[in-house]
Amino acid sequence: MVKIGFIAEGASEKLILESASFQSFLQRINLQYVESVIDAEGNNNQLPDKRREFVLSLKDQGATHIFILTDKDQEPCITSVKERILPEEDEAVIVSVKQLEAWFLADSVAMKNYLNTDTYSCDFPESFDRPIDEIKRIRIEINKRGVADKLILTKQMILSGFSIENASAHPNCHSAKYFVAKLNALAS
């Protein structure tokens, strides 16, 4: 039986992985999961020697596969991030390009709800070095107000209906698409 555990880079990723939308998605594809997502509190804590304790905790809770969700940030490529993290055989590294907030830009339904508009679209959500800055810019332009920080934005996006499935359906959000494909492959 496959049961997955998650190690998130930070609090925003943890909130997304614990959201009702994501948990519902896992149930729909018949994946069991460890309900407590681990917040590594930074990508350095996802390195092999520092994540060992996290992995053991998830395995003690029955996890057979571990997903490590991290950002690409300014690394030259996804491969360099994975080489830095050095996943074990039962671990998969999911790298959001360049940061998790690009997935928000890819979910047009949630962004329209968040911005309270019918006219939002983003052709290349993974092209922004700092997608949160693009979200702030758009929100100021449409709503005449920004957003204070990543955690507040994440909570607001969840309330606006953010879904990793919706982000993965965007033709140019390859990192979310990869994550959903990896989960679906485990489920089959």
C-alpha cells in the first residue's frame, strides 16, 4: 500500500499541502497520506543530513514515499536543486519554478476570485523571478492595494479556491503539472 508523506520548504507550502482542496485531490486519486505535513523551515533543512529526522517521523507514521516540495529560487536549473537535496529512492523532489506563488498565477479561477475580477490571465506564470511581486503588482493595479506577505497571500489564495490541479492544467506551469503527474503515477 502506498502512503505518502510531505516535507515542505516553508509555511506557505505546508498550508497548500494541508489545504482541503489538496487533501480532497489525494482522496479522489486514492492516495493515502500522512496528515501532518512537515515544515522544514527553509530549503537548507531539506538537505540529506537535516531531513533524516523528518523522514523517520513520516515513516513512523506509515509513509512509504516522501515528497519534498521546494522552490527553484535562483538555482540555475531544477536538476541542480535535486542534486543539492539528493533524494533517496523512496523520495521525490518537487521543485516549483521559480517559487510556489507561480502556481497561484497559473490558477486563473483562484486568481479571479482573489482579485474579484473576470479578466485575469497569465500566459507564463513560471517566468517571474519573484511571482509574489507580480501578484502584488496586479492586485495594486486592479484593487488599489497590495498584499503584505507570502503567508497572508497563501491563506487568501486558499480561501479563493486555489487548487494545484488547476495550476497543473495551465499549459505553461510545468512544475505543478509534474507534481500532479508524479502523484497520479503513484496512485495507479
